[in-house]
Amino acid sequence: MTSLLGTSIAAMPAALRKLDPRHLVHTPVIFVVWVCAALTTVLSITDGSLFAWSVTVWLWLTIVFANIAEAIAEGRGKAQAQSLRRTRTTATARRLIGGADGAEEVVAAADLRPGDVVVVEAGEVIPGDGDVIDGVATVDESAVTGESAPVVREAGGDRCAVTGGTSVLSDRILVEITSRPGETFIDRMISLVEGAARQKTPNEIALGVLLVVLTLVFLLAVGTIPLLTRIAGHPPTVITLVALLVCLIPTTIGALLSAIGIAGMDRLVQHNVLAMSGRAVEAAGDVSTLLLDKTGTITLGNRQAARIVVVGGGDSAQTHALARLSSLADLTPEGRSVVTLVDGTLQDTADLPDGAREVPFTAQTRMSGVDLADGTRVRKGASSAVAKWLRETGGALPDSVLAQCDSISSDGGTPLVVAVQPPRGCASAIGVIHLKDVVKPGMTERFNQLRMMGIRTVMITGDNPLTAKAIAAEAGVDDFLAEATPEDKMRLIRQEQQGGRMVAMTGDGTNDAPALAQADVGVAMNTGTSAAKEAGNMVDLDSDPTKLIDIVGIGKQLLITRGALTTFSIANDLAKYFAVIPAMFAPLYPGLSRLNVMQLHSPQSAILSAVIFNALIIIALIPLSLKGVRYRPAGVEALLRRNLFIFGLGGVIAPFIGIKAIDLIVQLLPGM
Amino acid sequence: MSDASAGLLTIGLLAAAVAVVHVPLGNYLAWVFTSERDLRVERAIYRVTGINSRSEQSWRTYAVALGAFSAVSVLWLLALVVAQPHLPLARGAEQSLTTAVNTAVSFVTNTNWQDYAGEDGASPVVQTIGLTIQNFVSAAVGLAVALTVIRGLTRSGARTIGNFWVDLTRGVVRVLLPLAFVGALVLLAGGVIENLNAAHTITTIAGRHQTIQGGLVASQEAIKELGTNGGGYFNANSAHPFENPNAVTNLIEIFLMLVIPFSLPRTYGRLVGDRRQGYAVLGFMATLWTGMLAVITWAQVHAASGPLGAMEGVEVRFGVWNSALFANSTTSTSTGAVDSLHESYSAIGGGGALVNMAVGEVSPGGVGSGLYGALVLAILAVFIAGLMVGRTPQLLGKTIGRKEITLAALATVVSPALVLIGTGTALAVPVARGAILAHGPHGLTELLYAFTSAANNNGSAFAGLSATQPFLNLTLAAAMALGRFVPIALILALAGSLAAQRRQGSTEGSMPTHTPLFTGLMVGVAVLVTGLTFLPALALGPLAEAL
């Protein structure tokens, strides 16, 4: 509460600046309050009663409170933008005249154009967004991602993109600039977190329409009261009518609507995700199909050797030893896991014997291994690669080994065949290594939650269908796409969208770009290529593909918060009627004072209490609108029942208590 | 049998009859509007009128056709009423020009507000070839509009929402004519008259002369109730012994009013391929109807001391319970027929009738108009609360976006706006204020009731108000026309917009619209919207009178 008070006071200057009616016109509900407040101000000057002045002051406060909500939400982004801005202030660039081989010249970073090539060395700041075209460097991207561990950027491949404002820690790279000044990633981030680029989202617009129509209805309902009361004699005073109108129009949601939207974007930023538009955040809530890459998202990035099956009647210990030998040179996590596995079972774990020669993995052989000094050759690779090698050396892969491979595949594993060619002998398969995909802990529960929310998960993998099916079953995803090519992905997205489902996916490679653009929510990894980042509508600065699930949650939370506060705001009106109508009409028809169920002190105190409640409820709900309604994945029916109970029923009851409590204080004022 | 037990027996029989009939009738209605074949008589009609029954219309064309048809209907009826003194069987019936305008608009809009006494204002010719025809076609228009909304929800990426002329023809030929025929026979058997006899003049017990008219009553009576029209052959409407002679015909008439509106949710459920959706809407209608019946009956039974409750304005033939049942049904179906005098009802009882209309005639509402009104409320309910499940609101896989919510919200507020503006204006105009009979809050209720009845196309009158004067004739006619056709235009646009959308396949994650929870939500939205709009007016009228 004290922190709220602090931030409210801090946001006060901005809130007061927003009292300008030209600004308020964009929120029609609050604009109506402004007109009402202006009217009562004039009336108070002529009237002069404490009641009139009190109502006037609280009407102005209603607008200020509404502005505070927006100002606080915007203020959060401003602080973030400030630190981002610092990164680009002093940048100069070493541009190469005439491309990569030209001479250097020093220019301001702001003068760089797409296609320029700059050189960046250790200790320098990268002057603009671009792709590394030559060299490898470690880069500190903490200015953008907040992550202090440096990352490697290198020419070619999917790790070539660099962001302006980040700094090179080691080595020297040539960077081809891809963005225009003022349109760099950091520039976009700044405008996004500041809310400058914020456009109203479709749901927000639709909700705005409903609020305007409601406001019109209440204008009519209140506006005709003077006519309807003619039959009874004295119509109520204008101040009373204005007070009733302000109480009835949906000021609460009207005041908080834009703050909710800004806060939703901000929540994403706190998760280190940048949404390029509010529309994307909203779309995330509507997603009904999630495409998740298997590796790194559903399973741990690395496969682990689980066991080694001896084939061809060899000796178990020798097979293990040879499998280990073949992997010693293999520095991939898979290779290391073979060594680790064998080290756990065998006592004799020698290093590579003298005279042995490492045979690294190449794209041609698709095998790795070792050639021993005596001429023995040990190879390890996928069954098809090993079979080819066996054929070349006069051997063959027996069917029993193929059957073993298939059985490992159908368990969701990856088989690696180990083969040996003795000196001047025929090569033969001696064992099959079972590499296992390890499903990340907790994934099954998350997929169950997603299913409850009505979201289908599809696992995308390059594995063969057998392997994919087994892993899909183990992880608990609804469907899988095996041996997926970028075209397959694209086709799947189109097919889902044809069926009216919205699709979310992550991607980092250039070949992901078309699918990222096609998906309703495309989250590009920050480590990915510029093309991918350009195509997606969100960028995950942590490059954590699992975060897609959090993003969906944030989208839903945004929509729920909006719906909940709308319901609350409308439900509030019942109590306000019960406060104001008896107060307004009891002088005409004393019997109507029986509707004064709250036993409010006097007509003046009742009306003033309702107005005060109406203003204070905005302040009271600011934390909720910024934090969002608590969202736990659950079935829609349960979710709806819970929220209807809290915000619907609660919205009916809360103001009865609140107005009564305020009345107990207000009645102490003189003249009430 | 005591009044209460007779009342409870009637309610029980009525509920059972509606429950039994709504299933086959709902299914039949679904077939009528989806069957591929035209009946022989329909083919003849299409051939004569040059209609291509296979062509479909966009919502704009549909709206233009509907508007043109209604405009021509108003002009034809107006000409007929004005010319009736010069037509055969005139029997001295005539109406002033503004009354004639009011009558023409009233019958074309399915309101049947009668600013004339049935016997004296409309000759048998006008009654039969003017008013009765409108009783059929105005109801069929409502049915047609309801069907377009269903088509909007079921079609995917479609540019058309049906063919108005086909919907109109089928509604009359396959639904209203056969049902009205059966209804007329039953009423005839129950004692309702059907003759073309000249008027009898009799001498009353008090020695005064009274002229008793005959007429083709049973045939008009059946469609009067079935089409939720309500325009009586006689001024006394269904309180007249020739229109409604006994408790049995009373029950039949109430049944006829309710049967089509309560069957349409079934039609809806069948056509959208999920009967539970229909049950949710049916539950919404039935909840409101039952709730208001309880309020009105309670108010009437407790209104006056003595064992019979408030008998002022109530026919002894029917008693308090059955009159309350009739009053609740007629005001909740946009019928407007009466078998008792609502003006004489207690403040809460009469207020209940007023509230039934103010809710927008959705419990179960008029033929067709009840369903489309309820579906618009369903859209509002989906929109307000649907966000709370964290998805863009959808109804049956159709997104409720900016366009849809604009149209739905406007369609909902047209009638309340007309009521408040109309009542307010009338109170500001001295000549209209002079028409009010009662003083104080009851006087306001009279005027409020008149405009609520007109703007919601009910047509029941609170009496008391002398509406036969040019100002009220014309303002009420305007309220009827705008209250009928502005929402229809908005709803046709809504249907067009829904039809053009692709139906979203997966709806597991969006808000369920077939559950009791959703039914409760719809009731809540209807009560809240009505309450928030009308509470000040109701407080100054019925509530001020009651408390």
C-alpha cells in the first residue's frame, strides 16, 4: 500500500498533465467525467455549498485517479527505456569504405545505412543491428537481455545476428548493417516499452465501443429524469444528476483500460519478451495450437547414451571399450555421454592409446571414430552411414542389427551403430548405442494444463516418425510432426489456421522466418538470425523456447483482467443506484426511502459517498490492473465460475459495503 | 376449485403442453427453413411473383426486401383503413388519419397497439384482408430475421443470409397458416364465435340498449395469439366472452402465444448442430418467464385484502391467478392481448408487466423476435464475461469483435432509448400530459407503459391513457416503427457479419455457451441491462406507487 502511495505521488505530475481534455477525448468515459466536473465546478461557484464543492472535488479526483493509473503503467516502461537509451548515445562506427576490403573511416552510428560494413573489435560497442559476415566474437548482450553471460556470434549460420548497443568482448568481427538509423532493435524496444508505439488492440477497441454505448444509455437514463420527475413536481438538482451519471457510467474500467493494456506489454517485458504489438499479446491469449520444437523445448538439448547393446556375439566389455574409444574424440554432448556411460561400468578407462588417430565427424561420412596404431578402425554413426561404410569395406549390416535399431527408435531413442574393422579384416557391427532424448522435467504437467485450457500442443522434430511418436507419448503432447522440413511446418500452420485455430511457434533460423511470419504468434529467439527476428511478432531475449507457454498465459491474463474489471465495473452500478435513487427521489416520494437499504445518513451524504467510492475504487484497483488477475490454468468452466463469483458477485456486494463505510465518515462533515 | 388450485392446474397443463409440443414443433421449424424443396403452393406463389427461390441475398438485399415489403404493407393498410367507410360491410367503422397511421404501423410491426375500439374502428373487410394478413406476415417477418441470425452463426465465410421472400412465404404457408387453422378450430370448439351476422341489439338488465357485433372472430383469434400479435377483434380483447369465453379457451390462447417462441430455441439448437445451445436459451427464457409470473401472481394475490385478492379489472371467469398468467404471458411474448385490465393491477403487478416488456421481449418474446433478441443478449453476455476465460469472446466459433459488439449493443439499446425519450418528450408536451388519467406515479406508469409497449412491439395497453390524439398517435407510431425496424436492420447486419466470418473450429478454450452457468449469465445480463436503464423510471412509477 505504501509503495502504491509512493508511485502514485511520483506519477502525479504526469497525471495532472493528462487533465487536458484533448488527451481525455481518447477515453470517452473519462471525457464525460471531465465535462461533468467542469459543469459542477461552475455550479459550485454559484451554489457554494460544501456538498456541491465536495462532489466537484471528487469528480476531479476521479479523473486524476484515472490518469494516475495510466501514468504509473507508462512510467514503468519509461524507466526501462531510459536505460536502453543510454546504450546508443555515444556510439561511433568504424566503417569500411567500399565493402569488406576497404579502408576504415570513423562515422557516427546514426549515419550508418543498410549494407554498410563496419568493423568491431574487443571493447567496442556494435554500432547498429546487423549480421556478422566475417569472424567470431564473444558479445556482451546484457544491455538488451539483462543476461550477463557473454554469447558467441559468428559469421554464417544461425548465430550471425548482432544487436546495436551490445559490446564485443573478444576478437574482431565484420558486421553488415541491416537496419536504418532510428529503426534499430533498441529503438523499437524503447518505443515499445515507453508505450509510444502502442495501438489499441481489437478487443480493447470492441470493449471501448461497449463502454461508449453504455455511457450513452446512462446519459439517456439520467438525462430523462428531469422530464420524468415533472409529473411529481421538483426535479432533482443538476449536481445530483451529474453525480448519478458519473457513478453509473463505467468509469472504473474506462479509467483502467489503457493501464491494463500497457501493463500486459510490461509483463511480457519483465519476462524478457518483446512484443512488437499489443495485438500479438492478445493473440497469444487466443492461441489454440502451440508448435513446439522438440529439442531444447520439450527435451533437454542433448541426447544421452542410455545403454550399449552388444550385437554379433561379441564380448560385452570389449564392445563397451571400443564404443568408448570411438567417442573419445567426439566432443559433442552425445559423444561425451557415451564416455560417461562406459566409465560408469568399466574399470579400465584409459585415454586414447599412442599412435591412435582421431577421425572427426564430417558431413560426407556422417561418422566419427578412431584409427588405432595397429590398423584397426572403429567407427560410430547412424545405421545408414555405418551400413554404407560396411558395404564399402566388404561387410554388411545384419538384419538383427537393423531390428535392434528400429526397436530403439520406436522407444523414442536414437540408435548409433558401432563397427570395427580389424587390420586387413572385414568390418562388422559390434554394438548399438541407445541414445535417449530426455524429456525436461515437468513438461507433462504443463501439457496437461495446456490441454485443460483448450490448447493443443504439436511437437516438431526432425526425427523419424517412430522416434517422434515415442517421445510425443512420453512428453504427453497431443500430436507431432516428424521429419519436419520448414515447408511441412508452414503447411501445418496453414492447415491449423484454415480450421480456425490460432497458432503460436518459436523459431530462430532463417528458414523459420516464413513460418514465424505466418503464425499468429511467432516468437523469435534473440540468438536467431535477423530474418527470424524480423518475421516474428515477438522476440524472446532469453532465447528460451519453453517461454512460449508463459507468453500464452500472459496473453490470457491480459484478457481476463480486462473482462474481470469490466464485469466488476458494471456490477458496481446496482449498489450505486441503491445509494443515489432513494436520496434523489425520497423528497418526491417518501416511500422510496425504503430503498435506502444501506441506511445512509442523508441524501447528500449518500450521493457524496457514492461519488467518493466511485473515485476510490479506481485507485484500489490500480495494483490489480497492473499486476493482472491471478491466472491459474484451469478448465474454462471453472475459470469462468471463479471469476464470475469474484468479480461479478463481488462487484455487486463490494460497493454496498464501501459506500456504507464512506458514509459513516462523510456524515461527520458539517451540513451533511 | 379455488382460484389458486385452478391457477396452478392451468400453469401445470400449460407447462406440460409447451414442453411436449416444443420438441416436434422446433424440429419442424428447423426443417421448414432448411428443406431444399418448395411446396406446390409455394412454387405457384414464386411463379406469380417472379421470385427465384434458389437465389440467396446478402444482408443488405435482405434488409432492403424486408423494408420494402413492410413499407408497402403500411401503405396498403393505411389506404384500406382510410378507405373503409367506402368499402363493403363498413358498418360505420372509421378512424382519423393519425389513428389510421398508428394502426397501419402497429399491425405491420407486429405490435397491434389498438388506438381504436376493435368493433368501431375496423370493419370486417379491414379486419380480414388488412389486419389479419398482417397478423400472419408480420409474425413471419420476425421468424425470418431470427433465421438469418442462426444462419449467420452456422455459415462460414458466406456472403448471403437467406432469401427474405422464401423465408416469408415458408413462414406463412408452412408454419402460421396450418397452426392457426388448427388453433381456430380448437377455439371454435371451445366456444369462440365465427360468423358474419349482423349486429344484435339487446336490452340490458338496466334497461339500456346494447349493440352486440358478430364477426370472423375464431380465425382471427388464433393468429392473434399464435403470431404474438395481440390485436383484438373486440375492444375488450381476450376479456370479451366472444373472443375468450372460458378457462379452457383462456388456456389455449396462452398456449398459442407461447408455443412458437418457446419452440424456436429447439430450432436454434438443431440448426447449429448442438441441442444444448438451444436448451441454454430455452432455460434463459423460461427462467425469466417463471420468475416474472411468480412476481405478478404474488403481487396480484396479495394486492387486496379478502380471499380473492385484487379483482378490480379481472374477469370472474378467469380469476386472479389465470389473469396474472395471461398478463405475464402476453407481456413477455410481445403479444399484447389482454384478458384483464393491467391498469387496475397492483403497482408491482402492473410494474411486472411493464418490466416484461422493458427486458426487450425475450422471455420468450415474440415469434422470431424473442429468439433474435435472446441471441443478441447472448452475444452481450459472451462479450462481457467471455473475456474472463482469457480468450477473445466467441459465440459458436464466431468472434465477437468490434463490428459485432457495436451492432449487438446498439440493437439492445434502441428500444430503451425510444421508451425514455418518448416518455420524456410526452411529459414535456402539455397535450400529451393531459392524456394521462391518473395522478402521481401511476400516471407516469401509464405513459411509460404505453411507450414501453410500443417501442418493444408488444401492443398491450395500460388503459387510463387517452392515446387517441394526434401527438401520441404519431409518437407511438414512430416508437413502434423505430423499435421494430432499427433493431432488425442492425441484427441483419450482425447476421451478415457473422456469416462472413469463418467459423472457428476449436472452441474448447472459449467460453461454454451451453451450460446452466451461461443461462444464469444471460439472465444476469438481461436483468442488469434492463435494471440499469429503467431503474430511475421504474422508481418514479411503479416503485414509488408501491412503497
